[in-house]
Amino acid sequence: MSMNKRNFAKKARPGRPDRKSAGRPAGRQSGRRPEQAPAEPVQAAAPDRLEGRNPIQEAIRAGRAVNKVWVAKRSDKPDAALGRLIEQAREAGAVIMEVERTVLDQMAQTRSHQGIIAQVAMHEYADLDEIIAQLRQENVAPFILILDEVQDSYNLGAVLRIADAAGVHAVVIPQRRSAALDAAVAKASAGAIEYVPVCRVVNLSQTVARLKENGFWVAGAAAEAKQSYREADWTGDLAIVLGSEGSGISPVLKKHCDFLVAIPMQGQVNSLNVAVAAGVIIFEAAAARQNSGSQEEGPA
């Protein structure tokens, strides 16, 4: 990440300490028959494939290039919804190949291809600097989510779905030890992968440090934190860091956080799935930012 340093001096807010203090207190059927095709050998985790009707439809809506579509041979009973999707893909320029359902089963990375798999343009990662610059030009306070070593594709996809619903502006993942944007992520995101910018960086700690230099407050979710997520100040330029369910945020990255928050637990299980934790914290932050007008504040 090559973020240009900008001098965004924060106005003093009642109860908000500077960065040296220990923590930060409280304060979004076709009539044409597809041609027959033999089975093709494919890679199980191909990053240029989408599986299932909703991910493919959202990709078409978002203008993503669809090169080829494999569809299961239809039975005597026509599937009108699938037929409409095939026509949309054909109109988008895709070659339609009709195959046996067993072929799709062999191709699929997920267990729910719903009779259709598409070969699409590789998903492009976004540039975090450009996103932040655009938001500040629009006088919008950036709301960023950082995921530390979330390696399960389903969890990453679920978090993208949550981020889209809560209005997070970008999700940041590391280049290594993280799930990539593949068919399983697309399926789990229910199409949100087409709308939430995902930025992949070499070093999360350096990225967080540069965000702080550029006026961001960085919050980390940690089970041992003394402050509840309900008590935190979520306003202003904000980045929230979440770790994997097994190990949480790495110690090095945790040290870069301005403050840590925890989700109070009442039962016997002492941790939550990362997607569940993301939903709890992100929607709390989104509601607080909306109520405070932080979404339109921008740098002070």
C-alpha cells in the first residue's frame, strides 16, 4: 500500500485521548437449445468460476464479463428461471454449453451449483488508496474492515455479505494466509462480492500503521478486551480489525490497534464464528455512525 501521507489533524473531542493513551473511550426459457459439450477437466478452486444462480446473476448485473456457461441438461419440465438466466448470460456474450449434471458435480467447488456454472473474468482487487481518496473527496468518513488470516472461504463470503449490508466501504485482506476471491466466497456472499471492494495488501501491520498516519482510528476485536463493543466510539475515519476464529488477531497487529473491544459472552462457548462477530460489531458501528452523522463528516 502506497498511501500518500496527509495531515488530517483531528479536532479534540470530549473524552477522546491521543494515540498514546491506552484506549479509545465511548463516545450499508429460451427457445434456443444450447450446444452439447463433453466433460472438461477443470480445477476445483478456479478463481474464474462462479457457481449457482444468484452469484452468476449478480455478476451479470454488475457488468462482469461472462465468457462461458455450463448448464445442466434440462429434464422434461422446463425451468423458467434458469432459462431466463441462460438468456441473460447469452446476451452478455457468454458461450452456453449444455452438459450432464454429473459434469457440473465434478466441476463444482461448492455443493450447490444449482445446475449452472460460469467462467467469468478474474475478480479484480481494489486499491485502498484510491477508495479512501474518493471518499474524502466526497466528504465521507471511510469505514474499513480488515480481516487477519480468515482462511475459510465461507466465512470470507459471509463477511462480505455483512459488509455490503452495513455500508462498509472496503474490506482488506492479506496476500498470504487468507482465502482468495473464489467460487466458494462468491457463493457464500450471495452476490455481495460484486459490490464490496476487496483490497489485498502485502503486510497488514504496515497498512494499519499508514492508515493511522492518515487520520484513522483502528479498533480490534479481542476476547480479552475490557471494553464492550457497545461502549466504543465508532465515529470518524475508522478501520475495524477482525481475526480468525481459531487464533484471533495476531499479537503484532493487535499492538497497532488504538483500542480493543469484546463481545460480552454469557454462555459456555468462549468464541464466535468470525462472520457472526463481524455482524454484531459492524452493525453496531454502522448504527452509531449513522446516528452521529459520521458518514458525512470526512477529515476534520
